Amino acid sequence: MKVSVWDTYVKRLDGKIMHFDIIVPQEVKDEATIFNYGREYLLGKEVISQELTTKECKFCHIEEASETIQNDIDRKGYHIAELNNCF
């Protein structure tokens, strides 16, 4: 399965910058849907931040999904790869 990786940076209330990737099936191109996945992830982390827009979240590249990523996408439609300051 080919997936799109959206590079995302969000400033937390403590001033630290969270860096994570929102990974979706390659066919998903609607930014509002992708941003909603990011907001859903942030709510689950109990992080309050500004809105996600193309300033904070940009398409990065296409890659082949690992089994873990594919399982998450099958289950909830997306996968989050936590990179920095995601607790």
C-alpha cells in the first residue's frame, strides 16, 4: 500500500514544538480530512494548539506502508508517526 506522509509541527502550550507525521492512503488528498486526523490525534494527547493548516502540516512524500501503518489505516483511516516532543 502506498501512503502519503504529511509533515506536521504544532506548538504546545509549554512552548515546545511537537513534530509528527500524519500518514494516510495515497488516494486521500483532501486537506480538511488530513487536518481532522491531526486534530483527533492532538485531542487524544490532550494537547491544545492552534488550528492545523498548510503552514503547520504539509505534504512531504509517498512511501510504502509498513504492516503497522497499514493496520492503523485499516482500523482508523490514518497513522501517526511521533517524531519529537509528543510526550
